[in-house]
Amino acid sequence: MTIHRVGIIMNGVTGRMGTNQHLIRSILAIRDQGGVPLGPGETILPDPILVGRNEAKLRALTEAHDLPHYTTDLDACLSDPAYEVYFDALRTDLRPANVRKAIAAGKVIYCEKPTATTTSEALDLYHRALTAGVKHGVVQDKLWLPGMQKLKYLIDTGFFGRLLSVRGEFGYWVFDGFDQPCQRPSWNYRAEDGGGIIVDMFPHWRYLVDGLFGHVEAVSCWATTHVERRVDEQGRAYACTAEDAAYATLRCAGNVVCQINSSWAVRVRRDDLAIFQVDGTRGSAVAGLRDCVVQAYATTPRPLWNPDIPNPIDFYAGWQHVPDNRSYDNAFKAQWTRFLRHIVTGEPFPWGLLEGAKGVQLAERAAESSREGRWVDVEPLA
């Protein structure tokens, strides 16, 4: 058996998403299945070391998951040739400085998005990686969600005909902490700490829209702070300085229009926390995180407007579920698998720091649109 060991510095995985999605459901799941198979008698085996500031949390994680190594000394890790990959799941405003250090140390880069809080800084990371000649990738997990994979299959097989429009609804009610505990970190609602739903979510919308419906060419957005005061982790009330809702329209290549509402101050009455309805000349689809339903042109009902009588059409009845014709892995694990293969075999991996910069760019242009009350072009990045 030929085993390609890949040492991974995992910085900032003591948070909820880093622990659950990246450590437990990705790297440890890959380890527990015996690695990433490359062929008969050949596999890639990730070997993580956990890095962070809270030694107690690091120790608890390593003990709970039978991991041999953790440290609070990032510089020592970066100088250790046994670890060739630097993974970053830190808070957004802390990420660029640490990624720059890792690039300077010659490490392969894999990091969460957004890669920075400004387009210029995100592009700087890309150019540094390019100059240093290091491989790099950015987490764009929602592309591998079952619902989005089903949408891509429908697009690729021509189900929609010509794409017309996309309507997205995302979010849920995040409690303010006064009567019930807040279920998201307080820094998310402070602009000075890198918070805000635009910088948090619009990088997701960029890679989803670019990857499925057409490259974003312009954006019109209005953002606001609906809930102005919340309670932090220490029980102290604080003023929210970052927006908690943003309502955007994106104009895409091919005259496809995407309208996406993002809010931490909305109560869910839809099939999932994120829903995308895609309409085309030959059919429509509604996809959530896992499920997708379709309605073809030939089975579209013919409604007539008459508010004086109950509507005779059950508009939910005429949709069919897209079947699970294949198994779907955890979305984060699926992209980790692709990236590990990219490191070892050189297989193409197009989701690098330039794509990460595009996500930051859309967030920056959306914020500009909201401030100035106008459409803003989203120019191609080179």
C-alpha cells in the first residue's frame, strides 16, 4: 500500500463550523474511511495538527478524537516541513495576515471564505500565492450540497431551456440574547470585528451564481440593521454596528436576473433555510440544501386571477422530486477530497484564491450599492 501522507495545519477549528464541518465531518471522516483512494494500493491520508489560542479547547478536541498533536505556536508549525498545508478557519479579519505568513513559508493554502474583508487584500493573497508558486484553494462548500448538485444536473442536461431568473431566500431568526440565547457569535453583528451578513453570505452567492447561472455583472443591494441591540457571550448588551439583512438583485451574463434576500431577522416559512427557485423557458425548479423539485413546461398549470373564489389549483401538487440517483457526501468533505487529490496528483482545482477574491468583490460592491443607492458594476477580476 502506497500512502501519501499530507500534513495539515488546521488553524481556528475550535469554533462550531471548524470543529463539526472541517475537522469531524471532513478530515477525520476521511481518515476513518482509510483516506482518499487514488487507485489499487494507493491512498491519500491527511495528518492534521490543531492550532489555536485556547489550549484547553485544543486539548479537549485532540483527546476526544484521538489526535496526536496540537499547539498554540503557529510559527513553529509553519517552519515544520512535516506539514505542507495551511488551513485557515479563523475570524475573517484575522485571516489575511495568517495566510500571508503561510504563503511566505511556502505552504499549500486552503482557507475559509471570505478570504479578506476587501477586494484589494483578497487579490493580494492571490498574487502572493501565484508569485510563490504554491497551490491554493478556497472553501466553496455549497456547490457540493445535494440540492445544488441536482440544480447543476438540470442545467447541464438542458431541463430549463433558456434560464430566465433565480429567486433566493436565505436566513432565519437569530435571537437577540435578551430572552433567549443568541445562536450565532456576537462578532457577526459588529462591523469593527469583521461582521455583517454581506461579507458573510455574499461570497457564497457569488460562487453559486457564477458556478450555476452565469457570471455576475452588476448588483443592486439595500442592507440594514433590523435588530439594533443584542447580548454577547458574557451577557453584556451591545450595539449592533453591522447589517443583519441585505436584499439584492444581481444581473448576470445572458440577462439572467437573480434576486437574493439574506436575513438574520426573518422567520422561516419555506421548505429549507436556503431556497432557490430557478425559472426557465422549458421548466422550473426549487432547490434547498438537499431536495429539489421540478415542474416542466408541459405540466405547468394555467391559473386565472379571480380573488372572489378560492383558488382551485393546488400549486404544490404539480411538482416532482428529483430522485437521489447517486449518493451525496458531506459538502465540505467533498471539496476537501478534491483539494487533497489536487495537492497529490495535480488534478485541476479551479476554486482558488482568485475565486475567493471574486466573492469578496461582490460583497464590497453590494455594500457600495447599499450606501450609494444605485446599481454597481461587478467588473471582471484579473
